[in-house]
Amino acid sequence: MIHGEATRRIGMVTIGQAPRDDVVPAMRAYLPAGLEIVERGALDGLGRDETRPYWAGEGEVGIVTRLRDGSSVLLSHARILPAMQATTDALVRDDGAELVVVLCGADWSALRSERLIVNPGTLFPGVIGSLAAGRRLGIIKPDAGQVEKERARYSRLGIDATVTAASPYGGDERLELARAAAERLREAGCELVWMTCVGMDGPMRDIVARTTGVPVILAHALLARIVTELLEGAAIGAAV
């Protein structure tokens, strides 16, 4: 349970390496002023070659993350899960985080903690599925290998989505990738676009919005707004 001023410190856990300078500063624009954020990564302290045991195997639909050197790797959800649990434990036990935010859109329901865990993997489909009901949904994933799995996920929600990919981890090239993805979604007649990866940024969103001419939802912005609601609601409850 979140109490009083303890809500001013939250933990953010990435499947890659902290700090996520490409994500957390952008999220701060939506978060309460004065909030202390402690970051940890499941791969902290490892060189790129040392992360290989966590990489996705052949034929596995992996999850994309960023390393501290700016490069990206495709990880196995099953292989990184124990490290994610240990990192979540450290944020609560050692850093005193009263709330843990996972910076990844995969499903982290297997994580356990005495503190509330904000799990985008269940949160995002619920919100987006509700908004997209009865509309043509366009989705942009960070890796082409994730397209079919994402299409199937929303199909189970009764939504026929057009899914494409644009990696946010390719420097300036990410903008052209975003434009190409958006053109496909425009041609498909999409009425709402969901940019699923927390690494996707404002400039990518702006290109997608201009190209498609429809509302665009950016993962890190949606996540930050929900965290803000949790924190402000807890502060009001503590003051009563």
C-alpha cells in the first residue's frame, strides 16, 4: 500500500540497462514535480557479449530493449524473467520504492512484490482494446518478428488490427521507419494508431500523426499519465 510522502519515490525497471535516458526524461513531463525516480535494469553491469544468455532463441518472439551504449538486443522473456524479479526486489528492498513501473510492454504478470507493480503488458491492451472497439486499429511494434503475435493478441479482443514495425533504436533512421510504418497504416484506413514501445519518442509520434491524420497514442506517455493518477490519488487518500 502507498502512504503519504513515500509516494514521492518510485522505481522503474527496464529489461535492458539503466538509466533509460531515452524514456524516463520524456516521462517526467507527465509526472508530478519533485518525484524521485530510481532506475534499475535487469542487464545492468553486463557488457554486450555478457547479455547473450538472455537473447531470444531461434524462432522465439523476443522483446526489444536498449543497452547503455545505445544499441538494442532482442531478449527472451523466459530467460530475462528471473533477472527482472531480482531487480524488482532490489528496487523495493534496497531503494525503498513504493511503486514499481515496468518499462516494457510485454506481460509481467509473473512478477511478485509487496508493492504495486504497474504492468504495461496487461494495462496497455485493456486501454487500447477499449478505445479501438469498432474502429480500425493501427499498431506499430519495435521489431518485425513481433507483428503476428501482436495481431493475434488484439484478434482475441475482437479487434482486426493492422500491425507493422519501426524500431526506435536506430538513431535518426527511426524517423524514416516511423514514416514508412505510418504510410502503411494510412493506406489500411486506420482510425487510431497505437505505438507500443516505451522507447518510441515524440518525434516518431509526430511523424506518424502527420502522416496518418488520426489520433496516435504513445506508450511512454500513456504509462506516465497512469502512474501520475496513481500517485495523486494516493496523496489525496493519505491526506484524508
